[in-house]
Amino acid sequence: MEKTEQKKYHIITYGCQMNLHESEKMAGILSRKGYVATDDKTQADIILFNTCCIRENAENHAFGNIGELKKLKKDKPSLLIAVGGCMTQETGKAQIIRQKFPFVDIIFGNLNLEELGELIDKKSAQKKKIVALREREGEVIEYDPPLRNSYPNAWVNIMYGCNNFCSYCIVPYVRGRERSRKPEHILAECEQLVKEGYREITLLGQNVNSYGSDGSTDMPFYELLEKVAQIEGDFRVRFMTSHPKDFTEELVKVIKNNRKICHLIHLPVQSGNDRVLKEMNRRYTAGEYLNKVKMLRSYLPDAEITSDLIVGFPGETDEEFEDTLTLAKEVNFASAFTFVYSKRTGTKAAQMPNQIPEEVQKQRIMRLVELINALTREKSAKYVGKEVEILCEDYDEKKNVYFGRDEYGRMGYFTAEQNCIGKFVTLKIDRANGVSLYGEAVSMR
Ligand code: 5AD
Ligand code: SF4
């Protein structure tokens, strides 16, 4: 009997957690079509790019990697190459991809991700390339199970899109307006995940605190969060991202009263200067942000805060940049994602005068990174001698260590004889190195 080989897929993802999770949805679609995953591009029958466009370097990165496939496609004409994600949703980008990379077979977007299976069938039946994009967001789609590869954590979308239009940001243009999933769908998914043994659930949305703002549900985010945390089982809950303007006391009370919710809040501030914040259209001042932090810590003294920070926004002066450093110190961030402002065509900030020279941006980002690293290191040192509970995520074969994060996001490493992935492990920390903690496992469950 003739042996039929299983078809293989390889997905390359750029950007945020949202994209990583959407790649899991794509993997789900492909696996239901009989494909299996491969790490080896040369073995793949379909290579899929899930692109990001939030900063220029994410785009350049994807362009470089797509370009590299020209030879592979020439050697193996049956190889299907598909480009999806956020970049294809940008005005005119699909055209550029078509011109630059004529060997790409399918171009689709994040707004019609659910069509992937049909597009593959269609392309297999015709020679002609396919460009299938939806310009505006449609109804919320309830997907068949994604093929998750993030155990013991599971990402769960609670909403899509963004209404905030921060002046630098392209997300609202490529992901459309806010749409929320129904609470019953989210809760059913979470219950199932806990039953399957997932030990951490991360609720995802561009701005989780405006959950339901599209009128699709009356349930506010804090109530949804509480319901997720009340699902029976031994697991923890995270959520991201929170816009500071919508971060409320009700939410903090829910966190305090439900110990499954991690005391780590990702609360992007972007800048510490009021004029810059106004130009960014963030709709809070540095003082208001600091008040939210104070409110949070009054309920949860142990709460840690992480952030996103941008340097070199158009017109940002040296003094205004210093305000960002001052605020970062005052909040005492546990860590932060630091970004150099990237001009995105179509956004309001792209039209602003006084774009900051690259050299100045570089100096500023270096100083900011140095500060954030110092804050993180200082905190790590305080862990030495203490016990910390981490959720073991993975095993590093080369170093022969298991590792995972505590509820505050700090990475702990340890050795063990048995497989610990998916276990809550208590470590006695004997050494801190930069942001990493090392210790001995004293118990696990
Ligand atoms: N340039 C630099 N950083 C950006 N971000 C969003 N748009 C830009 C841009 N044009 C950052 C913000 C946001 C994070 C997801 O990406 O800090 O919170
Ligand atoms: Fe972009 Fe602002 Fe929306 Fe975040 S809140 S996705 S930074 S527009």
C-alpha cells in the first residue's frame, strides 16, 4: 500500500501575545485540515507568516524573512507560502508584498483569519495568487479550539480591536474597533482549559478594562475576571493590557479578594511627561497615573507593576524625557518594555513636526534600559534567602534546568529529577543574577 505522508506546516510569528495566540488559532485550523507542525522550513508544505506592524523593525524583520524563501520556493514549487497578520491589513501593504515577493501564494489579514482553511483549498485548486482581505472588522468569531503550544499557560481572547487611537499607534487601524466576546463563551473556554490541566490563564485584549464597551455584554471586566478566578481548580489568572485611564478601584478589589489573580499589573504609561502624554492622546496625566499606582498599592502592598515606555516621541525634549525616568523610578517598575518611537504612516503622530533624530533616540533608550535593568536587578537581589512559588514552564536541555515564573513575572531556575512542567514549585532562592533567580525546589504540587 502506498504510504501517504502527512503534510507539514511551519508558522513564523512576529509581535505580541495577541499574535502568538492567533498563530495558535491558525495552527488549529491547519491541524484540522490534517497538517502537522514542523520546525524545519525545508520540510514544510506550507509556511505561514503571522506579521506585526506596530514598529518599523517588526515589518523589516518579516520582509527579510519572507525574502529568504525565494530559493526554497524555487526548489520546491509545491510549497505554499501565506502571509497574514497585522502588516497585511495596512493600507497598500498587500500590494507591496505582491510586488516585492511574487512567490507568495496567499495574502490574508487578521480580520479574516478564520478563512485560512478555505483559502488554502482555493489556492490548491488554482494557479492564481490569492489576496483576501477584509477592510472592516466583522462579528466576533468563536473559533474551534486553537492548537495551543504554551502549556501550562493558556491565552484567552476576551476582546479584539482598540478604540483609543493613541496618536503613535497603528493598532486601531489594522485591528478595527473594540468587539468583545460573550462572557459565557469565555467562561466555557476557561473551564475547559482548567479541566485539561492548564495552570495559568491569561485574558487578552488591547484594553481589557473596556471589555463590553461595544454593548455586546453588560458584564464589566472586573466581574468577568472574578468569574474566571472563581472557576474551581488550582491555577492562576493574569490579564493584559490595562489602559491606565480605565483602571479602576473595583478591579483592584476583585484582585485583592481572589488570590488566584496574580499581583502583577501591566499598566503601560508610555511617558512621564504631561505634554507628551497629551500629544500621545493617552488621556491621563503623570499625576493621575501615579494616583492609580498609589490606589493599587493601598489595596495590594505587594503589587508589582510593569509598563510600556516610548522614547523619542515627536517633539520630546531632554527635560520631557527626564520626566519619564523620574516616573519610572517613582513607580519602581518591576520591569518594562522599552521602545524607540517608530513613525507609522497613517497615524496622527506621523504628521507631527520635530521627529527626533535617531542618535538622540538611541541615547535616550540606552539610559532608560539601564534604569529599568537597575530597578529589576535591585528587586531580584531581595529574593535571595526567600521562598518563591513559580509555575514551571519548560526545561532547558542544554543547561539541564527547569524554569518558570512567579506571580510577579520573575524567572526562577532549578534542577530536578522528575518532569516538573506544569507544576507549582516552591524554590528556596540562593542566588540572583540580573533578572533571574536560582534556587532549590523545596516542594511542588
Ligand atoms: N512606536 C513605538 N512603540 C509603539 N508602541 C505602539 N506603537 C508604537 C510606535 N509607533 C508600543 C506602545 C504599546 C506597545 C504595545 O507598543 O508602548 O503599549
Ligand atoms: Fe495602541 Fe493605544 Fe490601543 Fe494600546 S491603547 S493598542 S497603544 S491605540
